[in-house]
Amino acid sequence: MEIKEIKQKLSILKVLNYYGLKPDKNNMLRCPFHDDKTPSMKIYPETNTWTCFSSKCTAGTGDQIEMIQRQDKLNKHQAILKAKSLLNGSASLPVKSQAPAASTEPLKMFTSFKHALIRSPKAKDYAEKRHLNINRLEIGYNSGTTYKQMKHCIIFPLKNQSGDITSFYGRSILDKKNAKHYYTAGRTGLYPEHPKEETETLILTESIIDTATLLQYPEITNNYTILSLYGTNGLTDEHTQAIKELRNLKEIILFFDGDEAGIKATEKYSQELKPVINVKISIVQTPDNEDINSLSDGHEPEIYTHLLNNRKEFFLSTEKNLFETKEPKEPEELTEPEEPKELNNNQSSLFNPSNPDYITLTTNDLKITVLGGINLQQLDRLRITIKITHLSNSVRNNIDLYNIDQCDRFINKAAEKLETGTSTLNKAISELTDKLETYRLNKLEAQKISKPKDRILSEARKNKAIKYLSAPELLKRTNKDIGKTGMIGEENNRLLMYLIFTSRLRKQPLHIISLGGSGTGKTYLQEKISELIPEQEKKEITILSENAFYYFEKTELKHKLVLIEDMDGAEQVLYPLRELQSKKKISKTVPIKDSKGNLKTVSLDVEGPICLSGTTTRERLYEDNANRSILIYLDNSKEHKEQIMNYQRKLSACKINTKKEIEIKELFKDIQTVLKPVKVVNPYAEALKIPEHVFKPLRTNSHYLTFIETVTFYHQYQRQVKTDQETGEKYILTEIEDIEEANKLIKDVLLTKSDELTKTVRDFFESLKKWINRNKKQSFYSKELQERLRIYPMKVNRYLRELESRNFIRRIGGNRKKGYEYEIYRTEEYTKLQS
């Protein structure tokens, strides 16, 4: 049985039950891996994973296998065998060669080290100087008060195969130049841990601080597993054995220091590992006299991905001690460069930026290469990694071309190594600086040009759009024509979403979140309706960091439609988006250096309002965003699916007039362009009152009134524009017909927002009541529902727990073995809510 199959069939709840652990109604329990007085471990039955959120615990996140591994102190292979036995009912069988339990003393000690780090300004300052983020890394500090060894050291834990801390590595913070390193006597364990069995690409670094540096960057950890050696002679038997056990391993990458010792160690371990572990060996060429951690000074994290992407494969030579790597082809050999090569006036040099990560300048005597490209955003500096070749000699370094002292020192040293004149180098560096400045400015201009231009309408197209908006039965025609753009079904939802997207033009836009299971068409609906909005009026987000959101231009998002395809992939930006929804602006103060190197602060302001649209399968997870939005649930009926599949068949058979679909989409974009900001006054607003028992009435009432105003706003060419005599402001009035239309569209939405239960649980409960009435039953067992309603057991149990916690049903008998018996406690509440 494959591991994947085991994880699919074995639920985390079954594993917890085996160890006598039972989560509460919120799926929380006391963590079994530390002294937990209040529940700090969250169980996720949908994904069969768990996470301990306590700062006192090092367990972190895991799945069913890791729960077994930690509970029984087993290695990965033994835990998999135990998982199989749980599946086939033979869990009482003993596990062979069980790993000995580790002492809890190192864990307690390291917990005190972590607290000491938080309390020590000196230790935190040292960590900051070495670019070690104490919030992302598992590190501590030994002040020497309770543990005399490794005094005044930053502490890193070493772990055994079961993930338990067995030893420590310490790095003194007292003297960086002569920093002393310490290990626990009789050292065992690896850093950061033994590689996981599924590892395919493994990076070996020379030191623990180098590994810690790389662990901070998701773009590295998402693609590679990282393991630290203990110096240039620090490949231990424990390392070798751990690597041999990686059955899926395809490549080992040696990322050592760029000094003589690092180069020798790279050659040594390449030749030692290749015959023993028959996988690809690759070598990262670290810049001269640099190491992984030192590259953090003056470089963006992209330097690591650049170096890793340009690694070279190692080959064993037939000649003894010959160190060979496979040279990649240089960009000059490309037959079709992306950009033309640029010649200067006297034809003596050649500038080639065709590969942005390998820019070259060739003169009569020199070839200069800029490795890793240049930063396009920081215009106050021009930091590069440079390689200069003269005859058969080469020199590499990283310098800031805007720092005259750095340039002078580099030119003098390079001239000596390359055996050429300083005047020649000075001229070449000056020319390179000019070329790179021009190249950077051109790239920035190209980015600006790529933004969508404002939509300019001819008089005929403008009149056609206005005529469409002026004709009777506007909403009925709009909904019908949306169906002609390829948007099949979802008649209510599609018109509702279109009007909400239109509200972006108003001072108080609405927001919408589409909910439904995977494959129900949430993204499809959002994409099809967003195609009716002009390109310059919308902004699509897939993955974006929270800080990046503050670097939009001040008015770049103002009155824009912001689309999130999947809210699970954009969790980092949900907070600034909420601020834009509520406060209609976000602001962040950041420190920068002026031209003299003095620190000052600047404010980054981004203005709204925005209209936000997103999709998700998990309503509760994004409750803060959901409260600010109108929620719609997708039609998952068989009839709707058949409609879509029938359209797909016709499309495949070329029986759909796609040209006509495009014409209608362009008409809708024209309609959106001719709509003008105008104030809406609803004279009936005081008479529109929602029932007082409605759930979260304040926001629900606001959404209801705003939606009515949006319907009026869309009818602006059918309303008389009036003028406020006191302020001179133009406005239009809501009519009774607007309220009637709005009520039809938003009735189900308001009902769902008013319900205590989520839509999926409500649908289950209503089906349950119908089944009870149809079969004239007074009570029911949970096992009956799984078969009768054709719902997975885990879902049934989850729904029943939700209903029981909210007093919709109550347990009246039964037991865990036979199943529990329930009766319905609240039968008429939904009918009252609907009325």
C-alpha cells in the first residue's frame, strides 16, 4: 500500500481516537507533546493534519503519520507500518526495533533558551545583524545563568530521526571576527532535522548559520530540502546514513563557501558522495570570499535562487583529483536574442542585455558580465555581482556602482589580478554604469506602458451603450444578454454579481464572495462576469505579499474591481483588503535612507474604495472578509451541470457563435464606460426594515440598502437628474421598481446571511427534516444518514456536531460503538426566518 493511499484512508480522528485523544467541538485539544494547560493543538479533519500553536511547543504541524511517529517515538518507516496496522485492525501488534524514547531534558532546556532570546537585546541585535529572523527560525540564546556551557551563544537545536532535540550548536555573539563555535559533547542529531523520506532535491551547506539563512525564504524551502554539515570536514556517518535512506532522492546540491576551504570541500565531497549515493551531484559557485549568510549583506533574496538556478553538474573524471563541472552555454550562443545587441558610437564595445540574468559588455580587451541582473526598483543604488575576464584571467566581486570608494578599490585590485591598466578598467566600468542606467530606465518605462489604456469610445458606440441603458426592462435584458456571453445558468447569481461589480463606481461599493465545493464553477462565474468589465477597471490577484500591497500607486486601486481567484492563495493580502473595504484606504510608514545615508520615514498611502470579489470553499475561515461581503452559493444541481456540458459540446462542435459572444462582451464594457458617478437618494429607505431577529443586522441592513441604490445607479439613464438647492449636488431618486428588482435578487442572499448555519449545514438539516417527515420518524441514528442521504461519514459527523452545538438537534441515546441516536429540537425556526 502506497503512503498516499494510507493517508487517504486513515483519518487523523481515527489516529487520535487510538491514542485516547478527543478534540472538542472546535476541533481543539491539549497538545500531547508539551505540558498544555489549555487546548493549543488544532485538528483539521478535512486535510487530516494538525498544528500546535503554543510557543512552548516545537511539534509544529504534521499529519497522521507524524502523529504516530511522535506518540510512539518511531522513525518514519516504523510509523508507516503502524499506520497500516491501524487500517487493517491489527494495531495491537508490536512494532519491531522501536526507537528508544528521547530525553525531555534538551527540549525543556531549549524552551528556556527561546525565552532568553526574546529577553536579550544583545542576542536579538546579533541575530538581526546576521539576518536571522527569530520569528521564523527555531533558535534560542544561552545567557549562561542556568547552563554554563555555550555561554553567550545563539543556540540551534540538533534533532534525531524522530524529530526530538538531542544536542545543541552554539555560536558566540561576543566577537564576530573570531566567533567561536560549540557543540554538545557527544554530539548527535542533524540540523534542521533528518530529511523527509519524500525529498527529491537536497542542498548541503557548510555551516548551520548558512542553512538557517536559507530556511527563511519560502522560494527556497518550497523547492529544496536543506541540510547542514558541521564545517568543511563535517559530513558525519549520521549525515551519510540519513541521505542513503532517501529513496526518492534525485539530486544533491553542494552550496559551500566561496573561499579556498569551501572549494576544496566541494571537490572532496563531490568525489566521495558520487560513488556511494548514485544521484546527480551539482555545485553552486558561491562568489569569491562569500558564504551564504554574508550574501545577505547588500543582496536581495533573489541572489540565492539565481545561484541555485545556475548550478553546475559534477562529473567524475578518469584522471585522479581532476575536478570537472559541466559548463552551461552562455547567452552569446543563442541564435535568437530577445533584444538586439547595442553598439556604441566607435564600435569598440558591445552591450548585450538579451538575458536579464546574464548581461554582458564586451570591449576590445575585456568581457564584463553582470550575474543575476540588476534591481529595477532601488534607483538610489546599482548593486551588482560582476565578473571581468581579461585573456585567460577572471575576477569576481559584488559592488555598488554608485559607491565611488567601492569602485576605486575594486578597480585597483582587479587591475592587479588581471594584469591590465586601471584606466582601461575605469573606462569600462563607467561605460557599464551608463548602459545599465539606460537599460533599467527602459525596463521601467516598458512596465508603465504595459498598463491598460483608458477606454475611448466613438460617438456611435457611446450612443449605442446609452440607448441600451435607456430602454425598458433593463435588468431582464442585461441578464439575458449575459447568458449570451457564454455564462451558462446561475441566472440570479450572475446578474447579482454584475450589479455588484458595477457598484465599484460608487462611493460605497459592495463586495462579493462566491462559495461552493471544488468544481462547482465559482472561478468560472467570476471570470465570465469580470470579462464584462473594462481591463483598466479591474485588478486580478493570485499570490501577493501583504507588504507589496502598499506599493501600488496612490490611486491605482481607486474604484477598481479587485478579483481574487482563490482566497486560500491570497491569505497574506486579506488584512489590507479588509482595510480598503472598511476604511477605503491603507497606509504604512517605512524607513528609508536619503542620499547622505540618513534614515527618514515615508508614508505609503493607497486609496480606495474598491469592489472586492473572491472565491473559496471555506466560509468560516474568512469570516472577517465574509461579514463585509455579499455571499452567494453556486448551483450544484445535476440540471445545471448538464447545461454546462451541453454548451461545452456545442462549443467543441463549432455550433457556438463566439464572434457574437465577443461583440456582446464589448458592448457591456462600453456600458460600464458610459456609467457616470452620481449620488442616489432612496426616499423609501426609512420604511425598509429588516426583521429584528436577523443575524448580524447592522451590516446586513447596510448591504440591503446599498444594493437597492446600486440598482438605481444602473438605471441612471432612466432617472431624472435632480439638483440639491443647498449644495448644488446632482442626484437621482430610487423608485419602487428598483426595490422590487433588488428584493428578487437579494432575498436568498439575505436569508443565508441571516441564518445561524452555513449554507452547506442548512441544506443538510433541511434534507434531514424532509427525510424524517417522509418516513414519519421521531428520532434517527447517524449511521442511517450516511446511506439514506448518500453523504460521506466524516461530513455527516461534522454536520451533526455543528447542529448539536447550536441546539438544532439533541442526543437522546446510543453509544460510540452502535452509533448515537438523535432527535430534532428546533423544527420551525427556518420557516419563521423565511417568512
